[in-house]
Amino acid sequence: MIVVLAVLTIALFVACVGLFSLHSRSEKFKQRWFNELDISSALRNEKHHEWERANIAEEQITVLKQSFRDLATEQSKELGFGNHVQWRSTKKPTSQTYRIHFDIEPNGQRILEELTARFKRNVFTNDERETCRRIGRAEVVDFILNRINTANDPRYSEQLEIMEKETHV
């Protein structure tokens, strides 16, 4: 009988250890489950907030697009785009045009004097790059002066210049 009691005690001890082991495992799984629920809830909340931000951003984009369309149509009405536009074909300026604007007109004379004072100073320096830059800037003023001198030439005819330009094009 003592042997049976010892065997039963040992079996009961093994069963208790097994139950304790199962209980500790179930507690670990329960803790994992609650952790996963917390993480899932946090991610769900974050996803919801991101979704709300995306919706707000989308609404702002649609509002901006609509306001841009409204502005474009408003400007097109103001500027007269569409079927009512009249295109002007501009002619290239002749030497006479340069003479009128820069030689005869007082404002043009002041502009030409300022351009000459600013860009026609000594072009040569020790730095080759700076010399090239200054020569390029002075070339614009030289071009204007050449066109004025051409128009002041007694042999100059505006019609001949226009015909010459048309044949070179």
C-alpha cells in the first residue's frame, strides 16, 4: 500500500508540475496576445490617423486644382485667349528703328549713354575669362552704335535693308 501511495504521490506531483507548466505557458501566450492586441490597436489608430491626413491632403489638392482651374479660366477671359486672340507679327527692327529709339529720342539717348558707360570701359584684363565677358557685353553696345551709324549714312535706304533681310531669310 505504501508503494501505491508513493506512486500516486509521484503521479500527483508530475501532474501538478505539468499543470503548472501549462498554466505558465498559457500566461505567456495570454501576455503575448495582449501585447499583440496593443500593437494592433496602436497600428490601427496610426493607420486611421494617416488615412485622415491623406483624405485631408486629397481634399486640399482638389481645392487647389479647382482654384487653379478657376484662376486659369479667369485669366483666359481677361487676356482674351481662345477664338478672339489676334496675333501680331512683329517685324525685325531696322537700322532706322535703332536710330529713332537711341539717337533721336532723349530717353533712348540716356539709355545708350548709360549702356556705354557701364559696358564700354576697358575690356582687357589679366583674366582671360573676364576679358571675354567684357568683350561680349561691349558687343551689344557696339551693335546698337553700328545700326545707328548705318541709318545715319546718306546712302542708307530702309527699303533696301528690308529687302536684303527678306532674301537672307
